[in-house]
Amino acid sequence: MDRLDRFFGVHGSALTLRSERMGLLASNIANAATPGYKARDLDFQALVSERQGPALSTTDSRHFAAPAAQEGPRIRYRVPVQPSLDGNTVELATEQLQFAETALRYRSSLSILSGRISSLTTALKGE
């Protein structure tokens, strides 16, 4: 399984995280007029790093251990540029832009994974 993980790279995890992020962003957009609603988002880079595992490993008992990844909430509240009077922190233009960018990156990861699956299928068929 380790070889398949290396073959697909970070794109499998990224696809899952981007899907989760689009759900949060869609929720933010749907609640743009809800008083007191707090816009939420994922710390995408931290989550991808966490899913990749530690970058360093010890090869000798005399080596120092790599520092542990900082634990933090997966979902964070977005800080608005201009807060509204009703306590809602959703800025519709920001949310729509983030959603469109995430959707584009989702499609890119999906396309890369599709290409890798296609090349794997071709190799297995012996073509």
C-alpha cells in the first residue's frame, strides 16, 4: 500500500480535504444572512502536512526525534475584514472566491489522479 500512496502522492488526501473545504465554504455561503453565524474554514496546508506524516525519521538511536506536529483545530473561524452589525462574519465575495478556487484545485487534483490511474491501468494491461 505504501507504493500506491507514493504513486498517487498527496493528491488523494488533497482531494478529500478539498471536498471537505468546499462543504464548509458552501455552508458559509448558505448562512450569509444568518445573524451571529461565524464563517469557518480549514487550515489546508497544515492538514495536508499532517496527513503526509513526519518528514523526518531517525535512523540511529542517537538521533534526536523530529518535533511533533502542533495539534490544533481542523476547522478555524475566519476573521472578517469588515464585521457586520448582526455578528455574522461571512463575507460573500470572499467565500465565493475561496469556493471557486477550491473547486478549480479539486478538479486539478482529480485530473492528476485520473491520469495516474490511467497509466497504472495501461501498465497492468501490458500495453
